[in-house]
Amino acid sequence: MEQRPRIRIAVSGCLLGEEVRYDGGHRRSSYVTDALAGAFELVSECPEVGIGLGVPRPKIRLERRGTVTTLLGSRDEDLTPLMDDYAQRTAAAFDAARVAGIVLKSRSPSCGMGDVKLHESGAVISEDGTGIFASRLAAALPEAPRISEVDLESPARRDHWLTRVFALAEIGELASGSPDAATLYAFHARWKMVLMAHSERTARRLGRFLAATRDGRRALPRYREDFLAGLAEPASVGKHHNVLLHLAGHLGKPLDPAARERLGSEIAAFLAGEIPLAAPVRSLAAWAKRLDVPSLTDQAYLADRPEPLGYREAIYRA
Ligand code: SF4
């Protein structure tokens, strides 16, 4: 297990089991309180309590007024400016605390993302709104990966979110140390295979960019933006399969033929949707360590991640 600073994740307080909902209840998510709490430092946040609405409180709602979405209180008072201001301050605090990921409660007029009831003249006109807090947070911290507790139940979406969390946390650490060109290149070498599984184009473009870079500090902002945008693209079984074959090739001749065949069968079984990605990744990591292959032992793609997260443990279908 890598010894790195504990990664910070911001979470809607009600998902942590805190009784902060309008009705005095909570919506505890066991994945949040068990898996995420065991692996990360969780920062609780309830924006409705934050703007002083109290618990319990009357329900609030999203209302469409012309082209603008507003947050209305129970007496139709406009809470949008208050929430705008609160979200800006919260985003600044998350940024300062180097929050690397955000989990927001679905369907809430404050925290929901794309699944909130939208009203017009008091009637529901759609259920695809985004809460005011969530939308302002997304605008202020576009790089911080966000996910709802519902999407945390989808292994593919959860794995993608976790990958982006690990990446943002690590590039944030790098940025805090004013890296020179060699350090930035070493970071790219470590993350290149993860990037290849999401965007081969970005991985190659960044490789060329860094080859012509002499000043790591100046190159970092552009590198960081492109790197995180590449990881925001979804991975696929086919792209993971290519990466696994590539990494297996790096083990080279020291791997005996029988072991090579077993590894090849495992990679083929992953492609066929018979075993999870974590299985060949574990085998590759174990061989890289045993054979002491320097180009593989520090690969982020093969890094050991906290077991309770269930990272890459589900079967993906091609
Ligand atoms: S959904 Fe957001 S605003 Fe509502 S109770 Fe949970 S944390 Fe608070």
C-alpha cells in the first residue's frame, strides 16, 4: 500500500447518516460510511443547514423563471443569492483543503445533479434539474470529480470517479512541490497507462508536450488541465485490454513461459467479461514486484488501492 497523505472527499452530510434533512432524517449510504470513510478523509457538508434553514425545515424547490433556475423557499422567497454566496465560499474552502472528489445526494434541490424536480408556476415540468449548490460547485471546481450516491452503486461509474479522485489528489501533491521538468515527466510515466485506458490521444499528446518541455513549473498548468480532461473520458474494456497487454509485454523474458501463458489467459478472461479487471492487475503488479521491473513497479495503473473500495472488482462487459 502506498504511503500518501489521506485524500479528502466532500460528502453531503445526510449521506453520512447526519440528521440534517428537511424532515430531520438522513439518507445514510453504507458505501460512503463504510468504504469511503475507511479509505479517505470525509468532509461533511449540508448547504441548506449552511445557509441557516435549520432542521427540521419546510421543503424548498427549484423553480424555472424564464431561462433562469431559482431556489425558492416555502413562502416563495428567493434563496438563490444566499445559496450562490454560500456555494462560492464552500468551493473556495474545498479548494484550499485540496478536496479531490465530491459525493452529492441525488434529487435534492440543493445537492442533486441532473435528476431534480424542476417547477414552473408551482407545477413539476421536468425531473432533470441540477441543484443550485451542485451547479455552483461544478462551475467553481470543474476539475473535482462529482458523483451521486446512486451512481456510486454503478461499478463502472464508481471506478471512473475513483480513478479521477486518485489522479487529482496526486497531481495536486505534485503541484504543491513546484516540480521540475524531470519530476513532471516521471509523473507522466507513472500515470501514462491509466491515461491510455481513457484517452490514448491525450497520453500521446502530453508525452510529446513534455518531451519539448524544459520548465516543469510553467508546463504544469497546461499539463494538469489536459491530463484531467483526458481522464474524464470513459475507459473501455478494449482500452483496458490493450493496456494490460502492453504492461505484460514489459515483464519481458524473465517471465517463464508457463507464467506468461497463465497471465495471458487471465487477460483474455477479463476481455471476455469472465473476471474483473482487478484480477490481471493484481497478477501484473505481483510479477512486476517479484521480477523487479522498474518501468512497472511505480505504475499508477498497478497501484494497490484500499480493498473496501471494491475498485475494479466488478465484471465489465465489452
Ligand atoms: S441533500 Fe444536501 S441539502 Fe439536503 S440534507 Fe442532504 S446535504 Fe443537506
